[in-house]
Amino acid sequence: MRKILILGAGRSASSLIHYLITHADRQEWRLTVAERDVEHARRMVHGAAEVARAIELDAAQAEARAAVIAEHDLVISMLPAFMHMDVLKDCLRLRKHVITPSYVPDALWPLDADFRNAGLIVLNEMGLDPGLDHMSAMRILDRIRREEGRLEAFESYCGGLVAPESDDNPWGYKFSWNPRNVVLAGQGGAAKYIQDGVTKYIPYHRLFQRPIQVNVPGMGGFDGYANRDSLKYRSHYGIDDVPTLKRGTLRKAGYCAAWDCFVQLGCTDDTFRMELPADATWRDYIDAFLPYPASRDTRVNLAYYLGLDPQGPVMAKLDWLGLFSTERIGVEGLTPAATLQHLLEQKWKLGPTDKDLVVMWHRFRYSTGGVHQEIHASLAVIGDDQVHTAMARTVGLPIGIGTKLLLNGKIDERGVLLPLKPEIYSPILKELEKLGVVFKEDEIEV
């Protein structure tokens, strides 16, 4: 029996756990789900006692974490990204393969040779974004290369949103993954991309002022804002000389203009704690960021300060959140970002009958024999409910299939890997199609 350890059983783990349990007997797997909230983990493996167990573990406790890792053959880390390096170092020392859905930490690349020499696989960026974005893009890029095409532009956007039938708020958004990451999105440094051969930068305070419109077939229009450092993927994708390359995040049209209000006010700052008492109101919270006397009308002050139409769609979104109300905040001593997150977790919560939506869109422009061509590839997945979400499917299923490839010896390369080669992405994308996760391609006349 091959023993698999999942560290963390948060919002994105449900489909992964279900996949591994479903295949456990045939693949001769036994699964351990280690979670600080052990009752939650038990619910995730309920009814599968023969092949899966739940244990209580605080993954921040080094000795306990290492002891559990030592008992398994493969570790899947679904922990917050900042905890991955400790897990990865444990896995190197204890000679264990590891899979994560997160971006490769900068500190991991220097350990690549050590993992290779130990005969270990560290399979990173195996979720949705990063993950499926790489796999689906590489399948088309490799095909263009086989046709001896010259790539002129590649753009890729992805978003976790709310399904149209559950879209009942003016923001067009509900949480289907870590709320903290949504509130702090874009703060990892200036977004960087290349356009027509010129490197472009968008600092955080301008990020949500410069979205582009992305139209996804069958899903409508979205705001697309630039995401992190797009340029590092030129070498990963083998397209170092491409003149245009941009990766971004999707939100419902109109979202970015409203979210920019929080950025300009300072509500997304996570570097200091506010001194508002728990019985302060949301109006007090907004007043704390405005330069005008609190005796004046908060809503009028904010609209004037940010140059907003008091009757416009942006103010309507802020009104809907209750930011100008006398409702009590109910928490104290938090950062501005954490305080805002507290509100949004109440307002943007997936309800019992709500479904989420994952949308991805790629655009490839290339020329073959002097003829210009364009391919648009899109993915739209709707979740089943608030547990078995589209986000959980598109994050968890690639990891589950990757687990099968790794443990069955289908991955020859060792060391720190991304899912960029056909031996990894082809079988994953093929099996995902059987599971209903299908990319649609359209050839566009140029």
C-alpha cells in the first residue's frame, strides 16, 4: 500500500480527497488527512474508513509535522503558501515526494539539485491558477511549435467567481477560496508584463484602475487585471522572444472600479492594527480613512474624496456592503484588511444552495507561413454546491491525477517540476475532459 498524506483540508480540498478515496482500492492507496480542525477532516473522509483516516495536526508544530510526514510515501500540501517551505524541507530530509498547488517559492529553486540527487519529485503549481493555466497553455503552445508557427502574443486570464444562477449581489462575487488572498490580491509587488516588446509595470495603487475587458464565450464580459510577474513564464513556456505576454485575474465587469475604492482609501492595508473598538460602526471604519470631520455625512465625503458619482454603480456596490451604516463591526484590534475581510466574509459567503464558477481564457496570436492566426481557449466550470465547488474541482482534480501519475512511475524527471511537459499535462487534461473539465478552442480570423 502506498501512503498519501494531505496536509490541510480547506476550501479547495474536497474534490481532491474524494478523488483519492474513489481510486484508493484500485491504486492500492491509503490516505491520511491531517487538519487542525479534526472534526472537519472527519467529515471530509466520512464513510471511507477502510481507505482514509483523519488526524488532528497543527502543521506549524515542526516535530509533530515531521513525524506524520515520515509515515507516508507522498505528501500533498494544501496549507497556506507561506508554510510550504517548512514542509518541503521536511520532505527532502525524510526522502518523500511532494505535490503543492502553489507557486514555486523562490527559496525552493536552490534545492532543486538536492531533490534530484535524492530521486525525489516536487510537483508544484498543480492547481487551477497556477496549474491548469500552464497545462492548457502548453498543449496549444506545443502544437503551434509543431506547426512551425511564430508566436506573437499570449494572454491568459482566470477567475474564481459566482455562478450566474447564484449571482445575487452587485459585486458579482462570492468567496470560493481563501478570503484573505482575495482581500490582499495584487500586493506582492508591481504587476509586470510585456506588450509589443515593451516591459510594462502596474504598481498596486494603479492595478484596479487599469483592467481590460475580457469576453468569454457563453459567460459574458469580465474585468481582467494584471497578475504578478508574467515575464518569468517566458522561459518556463519556452517563449522568451514573444513580444506580448500577459497573465491576469478575472472579476465580473465593474468589480475593479469598486474595489479600487478600498485600495485608494487604505482599507486593504495589512501592515498596522486599527484602534477602533468592537462597538464601532462600519461608518466609523470608513470615516477613519477620510480627511473630513466625522460630523459630516460619510457617504457624501467618500464620494467627493474619490470623485465618484453619488448615484453611480460604484457607490451602489459600497452601499450594498453596508459601509455607511451604523451596524457594529463586532471585532477589534485587526488590520484594515482583516477588518474589511470580516465584513466581506459575511456579505460574500456562498449560501447553502449557491454555486460558484471558474472561468479561464487564453488568447494565442501567431503566424505560420506568413499567415496570421489566432486561437481563443476557454474553460467554464460550475460547482455542485458550497462544498463541492468548481474551485475545489479545478484545484483538486489535477492534483489527484498528478498523484496517480507520480505514484505509478509515469513521471521520469526528478527535482522541482512544473506541469509543463506532455508526460504530465497530456494525461491530466485527458482525464479531466472525462470528468467534465473541458477547454473549448475557437480559431479566430485575423
